Amino acid sequence: MRALSCSLAAAAALLLVAVPGPVRARDRGVVGGQTVKITDSPWVAALASRERFGAIRSGQFCGGAVVGPRTVVTAAHCLTREVLGVDVAEAKDLRVIVGRGDMNGNNGTEVSIRSIWVNPAFNTESNAGDVAVLTLERPLMAGYAIPMAPAGDPAYEPGTAAGVYGWGDTTGAGTYAKTLHAARVLVLDDMLCRHAYPGGPEGAYTPSTMLCAGVALGGRDACQGDSGGPLVARGRLVGLVSWGSGCAQPGRPGVYTRISAVAALVRAHSVDHAPAGAHPPAQPSAHPAQPVMAPPAAAPGPAPVTPPAMPQTTPAAPQVGPPAAGPPALPQPSPPVVARPGRPA
């Protein structure tokens, strides 16, 4: 691992001042996170295949974010042959799981996937364009979706507190969480990210399509198994877990797909965002199309979601069940947290 340059170290020191609270060993989780309630973050989804990954933890192998009643976004690399072991069309039991905080439990809902669109411009060498759109077989009830932050949204400003969510490795050593974890990180300046990833074996950071977030001294990050999961700031989706060098390493922040760079693609391939009378472009389907189930009665459509804005406490987000009293406080700076080095479990 290369040492930080002087300019990078100085920038990192300034960022460190912005992170309040002591380091606490008990706050281990998404590396450096803590357990959170799925009812406080219903837009967090899991991708699962028992056929490919076994029955333990419901077969979860990647994350995703619900952005419409029938639309989930995730990382394109989660659906590659390198990850699945087969072409995505051959992974017949792919499911999206929502409302299940404990992957060893059976609460929540497992939804079949009607069609899958993987960004054809996704570059496996540079990780640029790391996004895919999953169309669910039936719509979810209101309250699951989170809004995507558009270009220019203050949620992208450097220093903004954000939360990364997932069920992945919590130590960087293959210790996978059975319950949903979240870690508090900061959106970092593009210059800092370019210093961390200038190119070469560890990858190159591209500001136009990527976003990076972390903590100056490491310890909080996404990790294997968190790929495709959401990075949320100011109650809006700003990133999808994509890649990084190791997990929660000092000077090596996590890199995310920048949502503002792919939002138009997501809308173009989403049945929820298609104009009236229009149909989204044809998509390669992993499963035969089936009749679409009508949404549950009394569900007029997805209500605006206000997920936890870290580090401040915000009103409770729309939930799967009865409204909770409020979102849990996300972790204070902790020891190494779960980061996603670029490949799911």
C-alpha cells in the first residue's frame, strides 16, 4: 500500500476534524458500522440466489436500492459471470429481498425479478458505469422507494455526512453480517479521491461517474458482499457500492457509482419512470415474463422517503410496518468497518 502524499495527508487531517465522537470498539459492523433496523431504511434491498450462494443468509450476495415500486438499482458487476459463476440469464432463482433485516430470518418479502438491464457501457477494467436496473415481478407497497439525488444536489458536497448500508463483510476478513449494518462516512472531495486512486493496479478514480466516501484514518467502509448497496446523504441516494482498495484502509476510501451520472439510464430502463404510454427499452431478461400483480389495496404509490440524514437525527422514514419512533443514530467513528473492495461475496 502506497503512503499518502503530503497534500493528501493534509486534506485527510482536515476531514478528520469534521468527524465527531470517540472511537468505540463495540460499533463494528459494514466495516465500522452498527446494526440498524430495516424498518428505518426500507429502501435497502438484498440480491439473493440460494442456488449460487447457498441457503445461509438467504443466499444474499449483493445489495441494492429501491427507487420505484418495481425498480431496484444495483451494481453491474454483481451480475457478471465472475460473481455469479454463470451468465445472469442462467441464474434462475435470483431474487430481491426487501423488509428483511436478519438474513437468517424469514420476515420481509422475496420478489422475483421480471427483467434485468445491465449497463452495456460498464467497463470491468475501470469500473465506470457500474449500474444495473432490476424490474420486479410485482410492485412493492408505498414507502419503500428512496429518491435519487440529481446533479448539483447539496448531498454531493464534500464533507456531507452519509451512510452506507449492507450485509457484507464487517472485518475485511470474511466475517459476513447476518443483520443489516450501516456505517457513517463522509462524502470526500474529488481531489482527495484522485490522489487515493491515480491509476495503476489499484484503479483510477473518475469524478464524472464516481463518488468516494470514507473516513481519513480508515475504519469505516463498505466491503465484500455490500456491492450495489446504497450510499445515502441528506435523505437521498447518492451512490452505489462499487469498488475500492481493501476495506476501510487509511487513505483508500470506498468508491461508489455516482447516481447523478446514471439516473437518466435508470429512468430510461424503469417501468416506474417511463412516460405515459411509453415502454422502457427492451431488456435482457433473466426470467420469463409473468403477469404483473396489482399493488396492494390502499397503496396509492410510493410516498417521498426521508431516510436518516447522518449524523443528525431526522424524522422517521416511511416504513414497511407501523411508523417507528425515529431512525437509529448511526455509528460514531469506529475501528475498521466493512468496505467493499469491488467484488461481492
